[in-house]
Amino acid sequence: MLRAGAVALVLILAGHAGHAQTVAERGAYLFRAGGCFSCHTDVAHDGAALAGGRALATPFGTFYAPNITPDRETGIGAWSAADFRRALREGLSPSGAHYYPAFPYPSYTLMSDEDVAALWAYLTTLPAVRHANRPHDLTLPFRVRAAVGLWKFLFFRAGPFQPESGDSDEVSRGAYLVRALAHCGECHTPRNLLGGPDDDRFLAGTRDGPDGRSVPNITPHADTGIGGWSEGDIVQLLNSGLKPNFDNVQGSMAESVRHGLAYLSDDDLIAIARYLKAIPPIDNRIRRGP
Amino acid sequence: MRIAAIGVLSGLALSASTLVTAAMADVDSIKLRRAVMGSIATHMGALGPVAKGEVAMHDEVPWHAGSIARLSAHVVSLFPEGTGEGDTDAKPEIWKDWAKFEEAAANFEKAASALADAGGKKDQAALGAAMGEVGKTCGACHDLFRKPQQ
């Protein structure tokens, strides 16, 4: 009942991509699930896909996501599959420098080897675009890349993802999508003063999210989270950006939906919904109102 | 409790002159339009589970759907010139590009009228389709004319 109903409505709300077959097609799907497009493309200025340049305002300064097209000079065309794997799984550049966690590798590290390889296979099929990277505009001490080493020492835990014993396959799939690929926690989990995720309040929302905006609590807490939402409500939001009252999300969540989550299969969206219903509810009021 | 709150608002909105008077006297256009938007959203939320097939078709569906259509006719009048400042998420673009704003409101009104038809017939499939269409018009207007929530 839920599935048929939610899916029928969802089909009306957005177009739908089928299941991937070849490795590169599988990679294309993971690319959507990972939300790579919205950060690495300067959509607001009609920038070429994945050629970089989008500004990401954070409390530590402004980051400009780099060119990840296969252009040999300005993109990652000269990289090997191993370089790519190291970037996603360890947060290290081919020369061994630390990446800033504005690149959500603390989540991507949880990806399986197979998925990282498929993503790489897909990226190599894309058109190369020549577009030089813009340097980040950061405040001290974060301007010093080596400082990221300390951050990683404190907060970075290398993957890959390990399913919780006792979780059903469906909930494990949901956990993998939420934590490894779709990196929901990068926005929805509050951070401490050093910018490390507060794992005890996983997905409990924050008033200091990306672009200085607040991000709602999406744990199943009845009053302050989304405990009142049905699985169908969650699927609808991820597929179309419409909340249960049909008001739409805006800002960074709207981008995540439009360029990424809306492409996911119904099975995957239902898995995410089941997982979000299974995590511990946390009392943390973010939204205005009583 | 929830139903009562919606009832008061739709009752208020049912009388077009109440709204127009309130807007003209600038009683508090901002509060009023936010309450009306909230009321539209509450009616939509009441229909959502039926549209998704989570709750069976029931007797209040025509009323919710009809209320949305009636409220939709007043959206434009809730944004008088000079009410862009204060406790509001309305973007100044509304008054800079009034024709476009009116068009967004007209699209909503049209979709809401189809929703009222589907709701009136208590046709679950048609309701689902009409909700999807209305939902698109809400988002289309918000994306252009409402600031993202802080």
C-alpha cells in the first residue's frame, strides 16, 4: 500500500531513472547518490558540469570546489584509479596533501571499493573541461593545510562502512546511503567548535549549517524531529523536495534533491526512510515556532 | 484542535471582503499571509496521506481540497505593496516583478481548482495527480519569491 501509493505520487512529482547496468552506469547512479554535481558545478553562473568553482561558505571560510572533469591540466585527467580511491577514502591528494573536510570524504571513506571504482569509471567517461581552480578563501588557522592533519587525527575515522549487526539488509542499505554516499550528516549533524561532527547528536540538526543557515533535526523525535512523518512522507521529500504539507525545501537541501536524491530508485529511497525511522530520536529543537 | 484551527482560518478566508479589508487596512498583512499560507499547507498536509494511499478516502477530503481552492484565490491580495519588510520571508522580487508573481499565483489557482474537482469526486488517483501538480506550483512560486528559511 505504502509503496504503491508513494511511488505513484512520486512518479507524478518527478521523472525517474531506472536501475544501472554497466559499471559506468552504476557509477552514474552513485554519482547522483553522492551529490557530487551540486558542489563541483557552478550552477548559479551556468558553469560547465563538474568544472568546479561553486562557492561553499563555512564558518572556516569560503571553499571553491575544484574541477573534477578528466581535463589533464586543470581537472583530474592525469589521475590513476588509485589516486581517486585515496582522495575519497583517505582525504589525501596524489601528492599526499590533506584535503579539507569541506570535501565530504569523512563520509565517502565509508564507500565500498566496488562503488569507488564504479564512480571512477563513470567520471572518466565525462567530457574534459578546461577551467582553472580558484583558491579557497579561508581564515587562519585553517588556511594552513597541515592543520587539517590535526583535524583528521581528532575526527576522521577511515572506512569502509560496516553494517550494524541485527540491522535488516534494507536498513543497512539505508544506513550506507545516508552515511557513506548521500552524506546527510555533513549538513544535518551539529559540529563542535573545531568543526568535528558531534556523533552523539547524529542528524539532530544545527543552527550553523552550510551558508550560515539552520538545518532541521531529521531524527525520529516526535516534537523536534521528523517522528511524525511516514515513510512515504520521507520518500516524497527526497524525491520531490515537498514536505508532508507540500511546502517545498529550499537552499542546499533543494539542490541535494534536484541534482542528486531525485535520481535514486524507489527501493533506495524507501531504504533511507526505513533507516531514518530506525535511528535514535534526539530532542533538539531547530525550527522556529512553539 | 488542529481541525478547529484550520476551520477558523478557512472561515476567515471564505469571506473575501475580510481579507481584502485586512490587507487594505494593513492590519498586519505579513501575519495574515503567513497564517493563510500555513492554513493552505495544513489542508495539503491533511490530503497527503490520502493522495499517497496511506489513509483511505474519507468525507473531509472535499472540504480540504475546496478550502485550498478558495484560499488560492486570495494569494495575490495578501501581498500589498510596501509589506516586504519586517518578519517576512517574502522577497522584494515580488513587487519588482509583479506580473510574474501574479502568474505564479494564477498557476496555483488553476491547479487548486483541479484539486477541488478531484477531491469533490473523492477520486484517489485523480487526487494524487492533482496534488502533484499543485505541489509544483507551490515550489515554483517559493523558489522565485520566498527566501530560504534561516
